[in-house]
Amino acid sequence: MGDFAIDLAIRYEIGTARGNRSVLSAMDIEREEFFARFGQSINDLILNHRKDLERKRSGYAARAGQNAVPEASMTVQPGVNRKARWVDGTPEYSLHICGLRKLFPGALFIHIVRDVDSVVRSILNFDRLGEGSLVANEQEAYNYWLRTVSSCLLAERAYGPRVVFRLRYSALVDTPEAALRSLFNFLSEPFAAECLTPLQKRINSSNVPDDFKIGDPETDPSLVEQAMRLSTEVEKTPQPPEASPGASDEMEAAFNERISEYCNAQQVIAALQKRAERLAKEIKGKRAIIQHLRARRQRYKFQHLRARRQRYKLRRWCFGQDSDKHRNGWWNALRESFHRRTRKS
């Protein structure tokens, strides 16, 4: 949905480009309302189909057996509305927090942060799950961690602890109950001890071998140093206590710049498409000219060949093997005609 938010912003820009001659501008539909309407529709759609997902998961659990660890979505405290909240844990959403917040103004974000070395080792072994490799090498793994964590830290500063909650991975492993109590307090949800059950089993793990080591010599040392420095800083410093308007403006500017770059790219693409269409028409016209010239050349070749044959026959008649015969016959016919005329006179 991160890319969807960007596409939606682009469509809004296109829909308001002509001012009051555009429907969105003429009806004074602001961008925030435009986003929120789509987000509300997505929210309603997901909640209305929640029962279908739970039915499928119940079937999976029954087939897995009685000893299977229940999923978090199936561990719900009695009396709590099961359809009031849904969670999406796509890691790439770290790069789309601004757009997602426009879609879902009431959304809360959980930033699960882990030390960079463990994340890099995990990312490099992620293809063992059969989901495909996330990165091609160690350099990309460090860059991926740096981009996503930097984006989440900026969101922490921009929206404050009421919107973004930093949850350390080490806390989930070492003190899971205390970590979940803090998380549930952030979500304004009552704590349920059953929620600790899924943490007894590692999920979405890349199963990193114990002897797997990182340290590719081709990896940029400055990138590694920057990532290590940020990782240490995140572990030692707490989350900012208040939202920062400056950081919020920075996220908004980055989002708008992304939209502007895409719109500019679309304009370039549209101009190139028009040029391609014009060139296609020119090529079509030149092809017609070429075909006309080829047909004309064929006609010329035919006429030229015919003239050559006529000249050849004339030369043969005048100077060839039968030239004397033809000339004598012509002179004889001429004498006979002269004699006839003379006798008559």
C-alpha cells in the first residue's frame, strides 16, 4: 500500500492540474480528504473480510495438529472486538510511513529495531525460506538496514511517541512480557498473557547458521561504519518524547518531492511518447515514398528493358546477319513501286 499511496498522490495532482476546470478542484476536495476516503474504504474492506481470513487460519491450525503454536491473530481475549484492528508487518512500509499516514490518519506504527549485524546476517540468509533473496550482497544489506531504520527514526521524530512506538528486538527476546505490556499500553489495548505464546516459537526466521560470518571485503567500509554508528546510537538513546514539526515538514517535503519527480518523469515519458508517435507517422510516410519509388523504379526498369530490346532489333535489322536481306527487299520494293508509277505515266 506504500506504492498505492504514491500513485494516489500522483492521481490527485493530475486531477487538480487544471484548477477549477478539474472535478477535484471545482468541488474543493482537499488531498487529505481524498487520501482518507480511500484509506477508510480499504479499512472497511479488510475488516469486513476478517472472518474469511480467520476461517482459513482455523483450518490451517486444525490440519497442523493440536501441538501447533497458535497464531497471534487467533489469540484474542474474550469480550474484545476481534474486528476493531488489523496489522500489516511489511518491512518496506518503513519507507512509506508518510504516505500510509495520509491513507490512515489514525494508524499507529511499531518500529521494531535490531542491531545491524544480526539484521544483515538474517537478510543474507533470507533466501533459505524459498521467498527469494532480498539483497544481492552484503553492501545492499547494510544499505537496506540504513535506509529503513533512518526512515523510521525520522518518523519517530516527526510524529512522536503517540504515533510511533520503538520496540527493541532484544526486549522481545529477553523480557517479552514487559515489552508486550509497553506495546499494549501504546495501543490502548488490554494485555493478554496468551499473546506471549507465539513468542515461544521464532517465525519468519532466516535460520542463520551458527558459523555464518559477515565481512565481505568488497563492502564499502564507510557504509558499514555509518550503519554501526547508527545502530549503537539507537541502542543507547531513547525515543524522542515529543513530535518535531521540523521533522514532520521534512517527511512531507520528501514525500512531495517524490511525487514531483514522478510527475516530471511522467511528463518526460508523455513527451517521448508523442515524439515516438510523430516519428512513427514520419516513418510510415517515408515507407510509402520508398514503396512508390521502388514501384517507379520497376516501371522504369521495364520500360528501359523494352527500349533496349527495340534498339537491339533495330541494330540487328540494320547491321546484323539479316541486314542485307532486309535492305535488298526494301530497295526492290521501292524500285518495283517506281516502275509501276512510270509505266502508268
